[in-house]
Amino acid sequence: MKTVNMKVNGQPVTAAVEPRMQLADFLREQLRLTGTHVGCEHGVCGACTVEIDGMPARSCITYAAMCEGAEVRTIEGLVDDPIMSHLREAFAAEHALQCGYCTPGMLVTARDIVLRLPDADDARVREELSGNLCRCTGYVGIVRAIRRVLDERKS
Amino acid sequence: MKPAPFDYEAPRSLEAAIALLAQHQGLARVIAGGQSLGPMLNLRIAQPSLLVGIRHLPELRDVRQTADAVTIGACITHAEIEDGRIPDPTGGLLPYVARRIAYRAIRNRGTIGGSLAHADPSADWVSALALAGAHVTVCSPRGERQIAVAKLLLGAFETQIGTDEILVSVTIPRLSARARWSYYKICRKTGEFAEAIGGVLVDPDNGIRRAVVGATAGAPIVLEGNAALPGCDVAALWAANIDDPYKRQMFEVVLRRAADRIAA
């Protein structure tokens, strides 16, 4: 077991973890933050995407023991974030989810697109979403939701 | 899946990291961003007994510039290169390639040195940095040595890097203002590992005419001189024992498309 210190959603956390424990499992099973979903477990599907040190990252191919000193934000930690509120409304309005399994990771990626690429056109939004698999929506609603937030922030 | 058990150490210095590798005689693996090794651990394709973390070592994030080259620390991420936060001596090749590696969440953690050391033949830096004529510096208890990226891979997931050596930096030569490059890959889905990679670089002021064919079964194929130019002589491809006609077709196509983009 390794002792690791990190911040999760602003709260300091110190825990003993097995080195092989994925950050996603640590968040879900030790901290009971089950908003982060686990899908493919090899970095492809994007369901487990969280923010580490302010940047989207896969929590399935990041191990908790390797997050010493890191600041992790999960979907739960973004409840009061203004951009995330905006995105949640847009996702609901544009039918950007059905089963919801991909949605936590999708929202973390969407927030990054809104912040980092304010001028993104739809093609760029789709390219940026290539790392988050959704098998319900066909992406049309997701792209529209992100478009809506991008446009509203400009006006 | 969950990985098989492994131990983890985060040594305080490069020397300590190298000492750990030497002590474990090939049973330890270096991990930086873990974006390529992580999937292999989770799928239990890789089962090292010890992972030596180097991501936190500041000496592996150094960037040095000289008149002829830029040297990038091994732990610089793809996203940093994509965003232009690192000086680019190639007239745009590095950020172009970086932006097309996997997905942003991967690029935020995956490192240039880690990608090369992992040596997946389909990985972008293996081909793109061979095209750029880059070399890596590796460090061991015996000191430092340099290896050309074009010669780094011995095969898939196999490199010239010894079990007690760590790839510490990548040195990329400066191209002239007249240099032109192209980089084209076939992926079945955006961000997926490439099925075939083609690159062409022409830099008349530095006497470079070079083409690269990547995502082969092993090291990229590097063609120098006239063989590298538009309408590429693809005989070298067949000399490299690519006997699957489907693969051959893809390699021919990426090479032609890369060459067409240079000509355009």
C-alpha cells in the first residue's frame, strides 16, 4: 500500500491505496463519488474523464498512487461551476443524452472545449468529442448543446 | 480490466530512478504519463513488478534551444506541444502531429519521451520524429548516449533503450524557412492508432529530402534522397517485407497522399 495525498473537489484527501488502483476506482469505491463512470478501462471511451490539475484526463489509466499532490475535480465538484450549469441546461434542452452513461465524461470534455476553444466550429467540436463515445445520441444533440453554450457565451 | 499487482516508486531524482531500474534488472518499467502503458497494464499485456514514476522530475521538463536544434525534456506532454507552449523548430510539424495524437484528455498526460520509449509502431512520434531527423538522449549509470529516432525501434514495443536506461530528452533539428513537410495518416476513427502513416520532408537549405512510412510491424521505413520525392519510389517498401497486399496498398496511399500535399 502507498500513502497518497491529493485534493478531490477542493477537499484534501490522504489515503492508503494499492499502486494498481485506478483513480476512477479510488474515486468511486473509496470516496463514493460515483458520478465518474468506468467504461472501457483502457483510455478509449472517455466515460471516466475527470479534471486533473485543471485539465481533462482519463481516470482509468491514471493510478491513484501516482496522483500525489494533484488536484482532482469530478463531475460532483463541478455542480456550482457556471459553465457546467450552462452545459447541463443545454444538454437537457438539446437531448444530448439518453442513457447518461457517457454524460459525466462528456460534460468534462465539453467544458474543456468551451473554455479552450471558444471559436470552435461544429467540425472541431466533433473532432474534440472523438475521445468520448456515446452510443445513444449519434452526437447530434451533444454538438448542438455545446454549440448553444459557445454561441451564448459570445453574445 | 484491473492490472496485475505492481509496486510503485516515485524517486526524488533521475539518478535514483536509474538506480532503481538497475536494481530491478528488467522487471521494472518507467512510467511518465502512462497513457500507453496504462492500457497495457489494465489489459494485463504488461505485468511489471515495479513501476518507476518519473513524471514529477523537473529535469525531465527542461527545454533548451541552440542555433541548430531544440531539445525537449522527455516529460513534455503532447498537449503542451499542440498548444505551442514549447518552441517548435519544424515550422509547424510538431504541433500538427501533436494535435492528432489520440484525444485531448490523453494528450494532457501523455509525454513525448514516453511515447517513443513505449515504441508502438503506430504511435505518431515514432514516425514524425524520424521524419524530422530527431534523436533521443538516454541516461544510465554509464552516462549518456544518443540514439537517432529512426534507429530507436528494434521491433514493435522493442527499442535500443537498455533496462537500466531512461530516455531523458528529444533533440529536434531546426528546419530552414524554406522547408516543407507533410504528414498523413489513415485512422479508422479520429484519434485511433494509425493504420498507416506517411510523411515527407523537403528542406533544400539543409539538403534534406526524406520520406517516412510508419505504422508498420516495427520501425518506420525512412527513405532518403530522391527515393523520398513526389512519385516516391516505393521499391524500398517492398524490400521491407510488407507482404500483406492490403497493408501495402495503405502504405502506398499514405506515401502518395503525403507526397501530393508537398507538391501542392
